[in-house]
Amino acid sequence: MKKIVSGLLVLLCTASVNPTRGQSPVSGTATYESENLSRMNMGGQQLEQRMNLSLSLDFSGKYCRVTALLGVGPQEIGGGGLKLNGIPPQQKYYVPGDKAFYQLTQAKGKIYAIRSEPKDITDLSITGRKDTIFGYTCHEFTYKSNGELVTGWYTPDLPAIVAPHEVTGVPGGILKIESKNYNSMVTSIKVGTTVSEADLKLPANSIKISNVDFAKEMVGNR
């Protein structure tokens, strides 16, 4: 179960990283509410689990910091109830120079920044449909993720770091996105707030490391 939750955090605690061309640096905060549905088989019994995620995304220029709070709802296993406790908030930082995200984790008295690579969308399709979300004119787009159709709405009036997904290739901020088992919707946007790039940089005492090397280090420190 821990592996499943960890995988969902990597998937959900994310943002997009392709700033809109020609756009002046914008700073602010966006919040999202998301729901993820996962299905699995345990001992011949079907488990259906819903996870609710609250995201707070602070952005300035090409930098962003995402804080995610994951809540796990009741699950049914063969008619019985199983409930997991909420998981502590998780934070990720986008480092433009590395073109990568880093999730902060404390272990063995150190602060590690575990690297993850954004997914490049190569089959993005703009459908031509438009909608207004929180006063922003948005354009509908679609793409495939693991064979599953994903539909979203972006606005060119916000930088593409404003998004609940860790992707590149969308020409603006993503305010809504959904698929068969996942949906996320922006719940508030505050632009022009006093969020500085300096506040969104990795802590100076954090240690950059890959997932593989972090796992090796944890095993070596047992």
C-alpha cells in the first residue's frame, strides 16, 4: 500500500514547466482540488480507493513551489471498511536551470531533494473549444497518457508553470484537467502577490539526489 501512495504522490504533486513565450514574469498563488480513483485486487477481493489532494502552487517567473496535502477516503474491501490516515504535506520545487522538479524529504538528519523529470507531451491536440474559468479565457486540449485520454483547459494569460501536472508542452497555465480516473480543478488564483523567486528556490542545505541514489543511500544507512 505504501508503494501505491508514494506513486500517487509522484503523479499528483506536480506542475507544468513550459513558460508561455513572450509573456512577462507573473507571480502569484493557485490552489487546486483533485481526486484520484485507483483500483486493485487484494486476496481476490476488489479494492476501490479514492484519494483527495489539495495543491497550493506558488509561482514567480520560471520558479514554482508546490505544496500537496493528500487525504485518503474510506475504501471498501469485501464489504468492510478500511481507512488510511492522511499523509503529511509534501513539497516540490521546480529548478529552471535543471529543468526538473525536486521533492523535499527528511531522512537520517538530512534534507534530500529527490529529482523527478517532467513528462513531455508530444501528442497535444488543441480542440478549438473555449470556456471561461475564474475569468480567464481557456482553450481545451487533449493528449494520451498510458493509453488513456486526458482532457484539459489552459489559458495563455498565465505561465505554464501554473498546473496540477508535471508536464511540458502545454502553451499556458492549466486550470482544469480530467481523465477516467483523475480530475483536478483550480479553486482560486491570486496574481500579483508578493511571491519572490528567492522564496521558491530549494533550501541551501538540501542535497540534490536521484530516486535511485536516494534508495541506495537509505539502504546503506540501515
